[in-house]
Amino acid sequence: MSTVTESQFERSTAIPVPEIAPRRKFLCHCLKVTPEEVQQCITVSNAETVHEVTRGCGAGKGCTACHCRIKDLLAGSCDECGQSKRRCLCAAQPA
């Protein structure tokens, strides 16, 4: 078994490590589609259903796990809490 000396260790750590690109948050992981791309598709094509979004930008064609997130974007967001109108509880709470 060989022993690494301090000078060998310093040389090995002196190699510059490339920066790792920040992870993009994908709405559709199968096809690498971001929430921004889906929102743009909804806005530009006036999509109203998951199927229309899938035809427009491809999100949802793979495993279909993102369909609930696409539905959230299609529903829009609550003016009070900012959550999807599908998940918002603001209307259910008494004023």
C-alpha cells in the first residue's frame, strides 16, 4: 500500500474543477420540458387541455407523471396565495 505525501495531495487537488451547471427544474422529465416552456405553449397556442399542451410542446408524451403539473398550469394561479387554482384552499376558507 502506498502513502500519499502532502505535496502529492496538493498537486492532485490543484487541478481546476469545472463548475457544475445548475440543475434545471423540469416539469416533464422524460422530454426535458421546463415549466416556462409549458406556460409559453399554453399562452401562445391558447391550450386548454393536457392533450393540447402535449401536441404543442411535447410535455406529457412520456410516462404521463407530469399531467397533474400541466393541469395546475392550465388552471392558473390564485391571486391571493399564488398556488394553482386546482390546489388553492382560499375559496374554501370563510372570509
